[in-house]
Amino acid sequence: MLKETRPDSSPLSLHKHKHVLVKFAVSFLLMGLAFRLFFPDSFFRFSTETTNASLSDPKTDSPLPLASSPDQSPLPLDLPENEIQTFQNETEEAEPEPEQEKCDIFKGDWIPDTSGPRYSNETCRVIESHQNCMKNGRPDSGYFYWRWNPRDCEIPRFDPQKFLDHMRNKSWAFIGDSISRNHVQSLLCILSQVEQAVEVYHDEEYRSKRWRFPSHNFTLSVIWTPFLIKAAIFENMDGISTSETQLYLDKLDRVWADQYESLDYVVIAGGKWFLKTAIYHEKDTVSGCHYCPGKNLTDFGFEYAYRKALELVLNFITASKHKPLVFLRTTTPDHFENGEWFSGGYCNRTVPLKEGEIELKDVDRVMRDIELEEFEKAAEIGSKNGVVLRLLDTTRLSLLRPDGHPGPYRQFQPFSEDKNAKVQNDCLHWCLPGPIDSWNDLVMELLVNGDKYQ
Ligand SMILES: *[C@@H]1O[C@H](CO)[C@@H](O)[C@H](O)[C@H]1NC(C)=O
Ligand SMILES: *[C@@H]1O[C@H](CO)[C@@H](O)[C@H](O)[C@H]1NC(C)=O
Ligand SMILES: *[C@@H]1O[C@H](CO)[C@@H](O)[C@H](O)[C@H]1NC(C)=O
Ligand SMILES: *[C@@H]1O[C@H](CO)[C@@H](O)[C@H](O)[C@H]1NC(C)=O
Ligand SMILES: *[C@@H]1O[C@H](CO)[C@@H](O)[C@H](O)[C@H]1NC(C)=O
Ligand SMILES: *[C@@H]1O[C@H](CO)[C@@H](O)[C@H](O)[C@H]1NC(C)=O
Ligand SMILES: *[C@@H]1O[C@H](CO)[C@@H](O)[C@H](O)[C@H]1NC(C)=O
């Protein structure tokens, strides 16, 4: 990696943009800064990751007791081995719901649900400390008691036993940034009701990890690749950037592409890193940039790079001889109110919103539109090549959950010493347990009944 120490350019110059209104160009900038805070490597370094002690990393601080074992309620193992291939058919028979064909499972409301979370900070050992809201002292717990209810159909709760049975001998990866990590941790926690995962790999910075479920011969990984394409990132562990990101718009990030053939299921997502200042490279030369005043480069805007990146990624997927089932997850909204992360923005709501009570921020709308367009194109090509792509369109349902973020409880007991302490809010990642658990219900539903929703 190149080592450059050039400081960031001043963020005060005007940012002109062709396609996006200038009024929110400023917010891109601020967001760019915000994501330095919220996506730095340091987020993952101090994970409370615990597996068998021998496999845990010695550098990881691990305040969670290792003794707690999950509630192992015996779930029926009702699927003989030879039926595993008939996952789809068997489930359709089990739940004949002819009306479901018209259902958009991503459209609906959050409704009260007394059943509560499926795991807790006590039963799940892999919750990132910054998302462990229970442990960190978040006082309210109302946000646990809501269920996503699609308008025109019911979706069942994720069944971890069934999932693991069907994942026998399979390999599954979440590919993306720290939101993908948040998502994989939710899945690990849900699955921990049935079997504890054993961590078998982590990269140097604990950003990419792999776990095994030995009794199911199932491998689950998270691959950290915030841009999905080749990038040189000059951020230290504290998220301080020493130089602009160099983005190679015509080269995939080999970190995931080289593993692709070993994967049976993939949940891939791009996202907010594209909002940061970046220099764009194409055909081995600098072609432009996003927010680089004083550089005498054409500012293409982040949409240009995001579209190119998704196009490249999806072209790779649809052209590959290897054909895992691929989910493309849409962008996740943040909920900073009355400011940004650095200017006192917070997210202290305690109940979900209803549709119409909140608008998607412009950046999220732009990103999701690009995702939908590129998905449609790729799904079309994929359908001719036998590649199955599913859209995991979690943006809007997540938008209705401003109550699901850690806020100040990204830190351990932030107000224990000073009730009025000024602490950093995280209104982007999700508490675990929390609304992000519902993303897995949707993954499960698409896995089982995906054909219905195309
Ligand atoms: C992990 O620990 C459990 C008991 O806590 C043990 O049964 C299992 O064999 C261990 N797995 C590995 C890979 O060490
Ligand atoms: C599912 O059922 C259809 C007929 O309804 C059959 O053609 C197909 O092979 C079955 N799929 C599997 C995986 O068994
Ligand atoms: C879980 O959270 C509760 C507060 O909700 C706390 O008292 C407890 O110590 C936490 N347990 C662990 C293992 O962190
Ligand atoms: C899993 O792999 C083992 C060993 O190759 C094989 O015996 C078993 O039938 C496989 N199970 C499934 C469900 O593919
Ligand atoms: C585990 O799954 C892999 C395929 O992913 C298979 O090659 C291997 O034989 C399986 N091992 C066992 C013990 O079932
Ligand atoms: C900016 O770039 C253009 C074309 O690359 C060049 O002609 C021009 O001299 C540059 N301007 C400055 C101030 O460097
Ligand atoms: C959220 O915080 C703001 C500012 O501190 C306060 O005015 C508001 O009442 C709080 N709302 C809730 C639901 O606690």
C-alpha cells in the first residue's frame, strides 16, 4: 500500500455538482466525515468476540463471561437429510398461501409484538461492544417488542434450526462494510440458540472473520470490503484519514472475488463509504474524483462511482461460472436528528415511525435508486445465465426504526459518572438485539419463498 501523508483538503470550499442538488452536497461532506467516525477499523478491534478461548484473539478485550450458555430449547429436527435439497418445495407445501404472490415483503409496518428478542447480551457472545446496547446501559427496552409486518402477507420468524439444517455443508458470506458485520452478528446471535459458532479465522484488523458451525458443517463469514472494488484507504485505526481514498472503478476487490467460488450464498452490499472524498481511477489513470477541491480533477460525484462499482460487481456475479444465490442489500439509513454526528445529532426516539412520518434522506434515496436500477439490469442478465439474484430491500423498513440505534450507548455506561456527559452518538449501526434481526427474517423468507417475490 502506498503511504501518503498529505492531509485532507479543506472541507470548506464549494462543491459543485451536476446531478445532485447543492443543498445536500454539504451533507455529503458531513456524512463523509461521519463515516470516518463510524466505519473506522477501531470499531471492530475491541469486539467482545468470544469463541473457545483458544481461538479467541489474545489482544481482544473480552469482558463478557464465557460461561453463559444459551437457552437450548430442543427444536424438532424434522427434516431428513434427503429432503434438504427440496427446501423450497417442502416449504411451499407446508405454508400454502396463494395470496402471497402479490406481496411486497418490504412494504408494511412495524407492529407490537410481545414475544421479544430471540437472544440477549447474555446468550449471544458475539455482539460488538459498540452495538451491545443492553450491556452498555440503554435504559429503555421497548424497541425489542416490534415485528415487521408486510402489508399483504405474513412472514414467519427466522427458524434457526431449519436454517442450519438447510445449510449443511454450505458456505455463506456477508460482503460489505461494518453494516454487513452488524448483520452477520445478528445472524450469529439468532443461530446461537441452536449452535454456537466457532471462530476459525480473522484478518489482522478483525474486520473479516469466518465461523464454523461444526455440527452442521456450515461456514459463515463476513468479508470487509467497504467499496467492493479495489481501493487504497488511508485511514488509521481511529478513522483519521491521511489522504484521499484511491478508488479503482474497473477493478474488483480481490479479497472477496477470490473467495467467490467457495461460496454458496452471498449477501452483498455497498454503501456509505462512497460518500467520502475519493480519487477515481479508470484504465490505470486518474479519471476524476468525488469532492476533491484544489485538485484540478473533474468531480464526478459519488453516484458515478457507486454505479460503476455495482455494475462491475454485478457483472462479475452474472458472468461467473460459479452461481451462488446472491442477495443484494440496499442502503441503510441513519437517523441523526437535529445535527450530524459531530454537531450534536442524536437519535433518542423509543418507538418506530409509521410510513409517511419520515422521508428518506437524499443520499439514501440516490443510493437506493442506483441499487435498484443496477439490480434490475443484473437480474435480467442473471435470469438468462442461471444466476439467481434477490433484492434485500431493507432501506424503507429500516427507515421506520429511528429507535433501533445505539445512540450514546455505543459506549459502556456513558452516563455512569456524569449524567450530562457529552458522548458520541451512533445513529447508524443497530443495537443487537434490535430491528436488524428482522433483516434475517426477510433473508430466510427470500431463501424459502424467493420465487414468489420476483
Ligand atoms: C469449544 O468449546 C466447547 C465446550 O465449551 C467444546 O465442546 C468444543 O469441542 C470446543 N470446540 C473447539 C473447536 O475447541
Ligand atoms: C420442486 O417441485 C417442482 C415441481 O413442482 C419440481 O420440478 C422441482 O424439481 C422441485 N425442486 C426440487 C428442488 O425438488
Ligand atoms: C447484559 O445487560 C444487562 C443490562 O441489561 C447487564 O446487567 C448484564 O451485566 C449484561 N450481561 C453481560 C454478559 O454483559
Ligand atoms: C454433507 O457432506 C457429507 C460428506 O461429504 C455427506 O455425507 C452428506 O451427505 C452431505 N450432506 C448434505 C446434506 O449435502
Ligand atoms: C463439509 O462440506 C463440504 C462441502 O462444503 C464437504 O466437502 C465436506 O465433505 C463436508 N464435511 C463433512 C464432515 O460433512
Ligand atoms: C488543469 O488540468 C487541465 C487538463 O488536465 C490543464 O490543461 C490545466 O492546465 C490544469 N490547470 C491547472 C491550474 O493545473
Ligand atoms: C430527545 O432529546 C431531546 C434533546 O435532548 C429532548 O428534547 C427530547 O425530549 C428527547 N426525546 C425523548 C423521547 O427522550
